[in-house]
Amino acid sequence: MFIHIFGFRWKEHATGAEKERAAREICAFQGRIPGLIDVAVGENLSPRGHGYTFAGLMRFTDHAACEAYASHPAHLALLEWLVPLIDPVELDFEA
């Protein structure tokens, strides 16, 4: 199994509606992205979050599935509007 973890620090101009859209679209990847086992997103509740207020976790069947996700059209469409709104961090590992 391959785990992809991400966090966002939202830029000041990001709206509540955009934040909700991001969560909705990321959750919608489940069942659409080959090899994606499950996805979870939510508000980062850690007091040690260094400003990252949004967090997510994706479990993939393997590293190759995660690599394919990176160039999947649904993911690229999300990135097109989301990247200008965030300062992201990503962590990946095999479990």
C-alpha cells in the first residue's frame, strides 16, 4: 500500500466556498481514480500544524497508482484552480 498525505496553508484570498469545493472535489476522486483505495480530508486540528489548516490522506494500491494519479485529468483539473490558493506540503510513503 502507498500513502499520500497532504496539507494546505490557504492564502488570504481563498474563500470559504473554494475551501469547501476543494474538499468536495478531492473526496470525489474515490471511485474515479484507478488504484485509489480511499480518501479522507478535513480541518487540521493539531496545535502544531504550522499554519496548515487543511489535511488529507489518500491510500493507493501501490506507488505506481499514486504516480498515475498525479497526471490523471481529474487531478490536473483540480490543480488548475487550487494551486494559486494554497501553500501545500506532501508526504508519501509505503506501508
